[in-house]
Amino acid sequence: MFLSPRLGLSVIASLLLSACATPEQIARLSDPKAGFATVSSSSNSILRKDTVMLMDAASIEANAKRVHGLVHKKTISADTAVQVALLNNRGLQAKYAELGVASADVWQSIMQPNPVVSLGVLGINADGLGAYRAIESIIAFNILAAITQPDETKLAELRFTQAQLQAVEETLRVAVETRRAWVEAVAGFEAAGLIRDAQSTADAGSELAARLGDTGFLNKAEQAREHAFYAELSGQRAKARLDAQLAKESLTRQLGLWGTEVDYYVPNNLPRLPGHIHGRSGIEAEALKKRVDLSIAKLELQAMAQARGMTDATRFVTDLELIAGFETERELEEGVRETETTPQLELEFAIPIFDSGKARLKRAEAQYMIAAHQLAERAVNVRSEARSAYAAYSGTHKIARHYRNAVLPLRRTIEEESLLSYNGMITNTFELLADTRERLNSNLMEAEARREFWLADANMLAAIYGGGASAGTAGGGAEVAAGGDAEH
């Protein structure tokens, strides 16, 4: 199809103008930390912790010094552990770096494809005409790209917003996983102290059994019973030491530490159980409003709707180009060389005879429905996760409080009464030791109940804001114990 030169020039001018991005747009999108301010402010409002985006050697070095001051040779709290992870976890930094890819995509979307220039020379070294006989030059512009550019930019902006929310979600995930790892490590060392105390009691019983056996007061079966109990505790303590090391290594990985920075400690005991917990009657609505992954799914649905609209708008035209140029031809008549230049303007497009675009439209519609169903499923799951997390949070608090207020006082009373009976020569030594062991076992159960509560407390943040599946039961998994005599 041929167009008039005047109309063609006006179309070319509009294409060139649409290809120009504003300086404000370029400055915003070319910033190495484009989009991070939104991520940082959102994360800080939830976690009350600093986040950084490390993009050069100087910032990495300064951040390393800050981390060193927080952990080296120090006993770190849960809040400190979370802060260090947000500063030093390199997986999190990789997620932040993905913002640069998304912002570059937006930047690319506001730029039109470069025009294609074609230049041809005919009749080289033709007789009597000099170096050439004719020159043909053509420049091609992609009109379809200009038409769809606003929609492409909107779609890229949606993806950029998604990338920011995904970075926030990853920040929350790192924070939640770090707090869980801290709870597991500290719970292990608390159990270690209790196992150590139980072993001391068993050691006393085993030694007493040996002495009584020498006097003939205790038969071999009763001696073996006391020795076996001590041997079993020795094995449990060895396993506790190993579990403690593994729990701390898991925390170290979350913190992103290596070298001398691994020389840090965690407390020997978990925090005390709070006296009461806050009710959350509207936790479902709160989660639906604040969950980051739900916001990401909503944006995905918008992106699919945007892509579906673009597919529908361009289903009949898959290639549309405007070609402009000129042809200069030289001729030699009666010894006189004449030159004639002819402008050329063409519109080139594919005729949708075989591919009507219905298949692409069907694909876009199916992808939209996939996103719609996934969003509905995510909303259902968010409600359930919120209810489960609060049930675990309140339930583990009641259980831990029961051990603290009912079981432990009773065990202390039994042990005190046994000691009085022993002093009055009413109870023998082994009965006293048995009561002491029972109390130590109850202490272990109370410590485990507190561990479950603090894990459930960490899961509450994930249930309300996102960042990891919050289990219906707090913690779960294998029992973690640890051995040691001091902070680790």
C-alpha cells in the first residue's frame, strides 16, 4: 500500500514524538535503586527494622562493619537476629536486585523499537555515469509498536509493582524464618541445661547404686536400672549437643554470616511466657487486607486482563510497518547526465487469512481465568491460615501457661515433700531421686510448650502479612535439644 508523502511524514513525526521518554521517567527508572524506597518503607512499617540495597563495594563494606558490630562476640536477641538477616542475607539482596530488571522492562516499554534503515546502490562503475547508476534508501517504522506502547507500558508498570511486592514478601519471609531459627536454637540450649541437670541427678543415683551394690544392699537388677538411666541420658545429651550445633548453623545461614562473624551467642533460655495475649476477632479481615501475596495475586489478575485486552486489540494485525524512503536514478542521454529522485512511502502488513488471532485470544482468556481462580483460591487459603495461626497462637499459650501454673508447682511440691520425708528417714534416696527426675522431665515439657508458643508467635506475622506458610500447629517437626553450660 502506498501513502502520500505528506501523510507519511506526519505519521513518522508522531512516531518519533511517541518514542521520546520524559527526563523524569528516565531519571526514575534509571536509578540503580528504583523501587526500593517503596520496599523499604513497607517493610519498615511492618517489621520496624532497617533494610538496605547493596549495589556497590563501598555500601557492602559499610554494611559488613555494621553487621560485625551487631553480632561479633555478642549474645543476640531475636530482634537483633532479624535485623542482621535483613542487612546481610544475600538471597534477600538478590531479590532486591530483581527490581532493576523490572524497572528496566518499564524503561524499555516506553521506548519505541529503533527504525530499520536500508541503503542500496545499483550500477556500480556504470559506463559514463560515475560510481553508481541509482541509489535506493528506505527507513521502516513499526506502527503496531507505537499503537500498543501505552498498553505495554501499563503492563510493565504492573509487573514492576509486582516485583516490589515480591521483594516485600521476601523480606517478610526472611524475617519470619530468622525468628523461627532463633527460637529453635535458643530452645535447644534451654533443653540442654535441663538435660544436664537430669544427668547430674542420674549420675548421683548411679554412684549411690554402685556403693549400695558393694555393700550387698542393692541387687544387680536395681543397680543396672540406675546405671542404664544414666547411660541413656548420656546418649541424649550427646544428641542434644549435635542438635544444638545444627540449630545454630541454621540460624547462621539465615543471618548470612561466615568466617569470624560466626562467633556469636544466643541466650540459654527462651523469653518468659507473656501474661496474656491480645484477641484478634477480625484476623481474617486483617489478613485479607494486609497479605502481600494476596496483593501480588490481584496484580497478576490485572496483568492478565491487560494482556487479554492487548491481544484482542491486535488479533487481526500481527505486523504493521510504515516504510519511507527515496530512490535517486541517474541517466545519460545525448551526452547529458540527468538525475531524478523519487520519494517512496509504503504501509506493510500481514493479511490474516490463515491466522485470525482467535488462538491467541483464547490463550489470553484461559490465562485470565487461571489468574482469577488462583486469586480466589489464595483468598480462601489466607482466611484459613489466619484462623489456624491464631488458634495455634492462643492454644499454645494456654498449654504453656498450664505447665507453668499447674504442673511445675505440683512437681516442686512433690519434690519438697519427698525431701522432708527423706530427712525424716521416711523415704529412701532412690525415691527422692525419682521425684527429682520427674520434676526435671516436667521442666523439659514446659520448655517445649514455650518453644511451641514462640514459634506460633512468629507464624502470626506470616499469617497476617505474608512471607511464609503459617502452620496450623506452631513449630512442629522433630524435637530440638541442645547441650552446653553457657550461652552459645
